[in-house]
Amino acid sequence: MSLVVMATGGTGGHIYPAVATARELMARGHETLLLGQRGGMEERVAAEQGLAFHGVDAGKLARSGQGRPDPRELLRAGQGVAQARSFLARTRPGAVVGYGGFASLPGVLAAQSLGLPTVLHEQNARLGLTQRLAVRGARAVGTAYERVIGLDPKRASLVGMPVRETRMPRAEALERLGLQDGPLTIFVMGGSQGSLFLNNAVPDTLRHLLGGEGLLAPQASAGGLNVDLDFTGSRAGGGVQVLHSTGPRWLADVARGVKDLEWYEAVGFVDAVAAWSVADLAITRAGTSTLAEAAFHGVPLIMVPLPESAENHQFHNAVAVQQAGAGRVVEQKDVPGTLGQAVLECAAAGPRASMREAALGRSQVGAAGRFADLIERHLR
Ligand SMILES: CC(=O)N[C@H]1[C@@H](OP(=O)(O)OP(=O)(O)OC[C@H]2O[C@@H](n3ccc(=O)[nH]c3=O)[C@H](O)[C@@H]2O)O[C@H](CO)[C@@H](O)[C@@H]1O
């Protein structure tokens, strides 16, 4: 059994696949730890998840086409590599696994300079900047998509997106989140940092749609369209409750705006396993972890892709989900006119049931296990 180091950080999209794989490797008897930026989101997540953590400096490298990197960031990146090198020289892990993002770079480059095996995971359909710097020296690359732009297919192994494959019992999740059993539960989540756009748009849209009581009328109309909401067989009464993860920075603003709405709960950051376990419908961005988690839990999605995402990849991610019948894409520019209507259409029992089936059908169950197999094949 070996020590396997997970080099990761920066955003939830890079950190949670590392958490899922770490759990799988630990279940197989290996030791693991997360190596990332000291004081970064990864340090907090490791503590919450009961995982060991080692922090180093890390520096953001500018993306190509966006000018030269800031010299102070480059210096921090260099210091991070030196710090990671001395840590890895001391601990001599069996492998270092890089999940992308600037915080993963020190660990991966340090490992390669020491001749330790490195394995990468690419979560998007296009190889990220950090992974491009690390790929040459890596033994293997696990991917979430069949084709990854910028990656030689001969080097890629399609393993899927590792997600935390746990469902929380409904009663426990409701209690943990302070929600009720009965109303239709809408989960709003703008990725791991929250989304200012969704934070502004969603409360207004839902207030307009549901009124002060948070009720969907059984025959509601939106944009001249009558929608049969038929709640029979689901939760009765047409009552709705919303759980909105705003991102820690924006919580106070959003909470102030919805404080008169008893059915609207704003939180800075939520236990996503609990939230997915009770959500009937979710309004989200379209990062890969978000989509993979929704698929695992069978939650229909209304996706508002982040328009500035590299190469517009979130839009392409979201279209794939829509084509599979597991959700609806509403482009950010169309939100004012169409988000409310999309909520009405997706809240109806029939469409919700078929989207749920389609979501479950998309789930790449066992991705963490397949990625752990790949890592084990390359252990020292
Ligand atoms: C702005 C940005 O750079 N976005 C990228 C980033 O998104 P981001 O980090 O937002 O990535 P994802 O949507 O993939 O994942 C968010 C993760 O955070 C978790 N979570 C979020 C909110 C919360 O309250 N609790 C919680 O646990 C989610 O459950 C999920 O595991 O990485 C993704 C995967 O590389 C990319 O596709 C995104 O384009």
C-alpha cells in the first residue's frame, strides 16, 4: 500500500474529484493527502472532509493570449515547486495525481523533477493550461470526456468524472439543511464560488413566479403558456422551497434580498451531497462536477452556462445534458424572458420524472473507481 498525493486546488471543480478519488484509494488501503495552496479553498475542504492536507505557495499563470504572467505570481509558483519538492523528497509517495488548476502545479512539477510517477485528471473537454504544462512528464491522463481537445487520444483514458457517490437519507439531509418535507425543493448553485449573475437573477424570477407564499398554482401560466403542474404523486400542494448556495462572498447581499421570503433559504456554501439528495430540480451553471453530481443524484437541471468560461465550454457541457433529455439550457442573455417559464415547465411532474430518468442514465457511476485503477497501475 502506498501514499498517493492529490495535487489540487482553486475551485470545487478541481477539488471534489480529488476528494472522491482519495476516498476510493483509502478504501483500498492506501494513504492519501491533498497538496494545494496554503490557505486555499482546498485546505478548508480537506478539513471538512477529514482528509490530510499539506499547503505550499502557488502562483496563477496567465492564460495564453491574456498577456504576460505577473512576475510575483511566477515567483510564488517557483517557491511552491521548491516547497513541494522538499515535502515529496521526504515522504516519497507512490504517485502524485494532478487535477489541474494553478494550485496543482507545484506538486505535479516537483514530483516530475524527482522522477516520481504522476497521473493527471482532466475534467473538461479541453486540456487546461496547467495540464498542458504537466502532460509531457505524466504517465497517464484520466478524462471525463471521450475526446479532449489538446490531448493525444493515445495518452487519454476515459474514466469519467469522479464524484462523491453517496446519497444522504432524505430525513437526515432535510434536517441538516433546515428544509421541510413536503414542498418541491429547488436547489440553486452557481459553482463553487457562487455566481453573482444567478444571485441577482434567480431570487427576483422566483419571487415573481411564486409570490410571497412560495406557491405554484396547479395551472400556472408563463409567457402565454399554460403548464399543468400536476403535483399528484410528488409532493402535494404546489408549495416550493428554495435552497440557494450563493458563494461565501455574496451571502449577506442575497440573504438581505430574500429575508421576507420564508420559503427561500440562502447559504454561503452548502454540503452538496445533502443538497443533491433532496433536490427535485436545480438551477445551476454548467461546470463538469455540477453536471456529474446532478446525474448521479438524478436531479433535472436548468443550466445557465457561464458565458466567459474558456472556449465557452460550459455551454457545450450544458447542451450535451439537454440533448440527453436531462435538463434545459437557458443562456444568460435570455434569462430575463425565459428562466421563469423554464422553471414552470421543468417543475411539472411529468417532465421532471423523465428528466430524472435521463439524468440517472447519463451518470458515469464508478468513475472514482476507474480512476483509482488507472492510478494503481502507475504506482511506484
Ligand atoms: C469559473 C470557473 O473556473 N469554473 C470552472 C470550475 O467550476 P467550479 O469549480 O464551479 O466547478 P463545478 O461546477 O465543476 O463544481 C463545483 C463543485 O463545488 C461543489 N459545491 C459548490 C457549491 C456549494 O455550496 N457546495 C459545494 O460543495 C459542487 O458540489 C461541485 O462539486 O471548474 C469546472 C471543472 O474544471 C469548470 O468546468 C468550470 O468552468
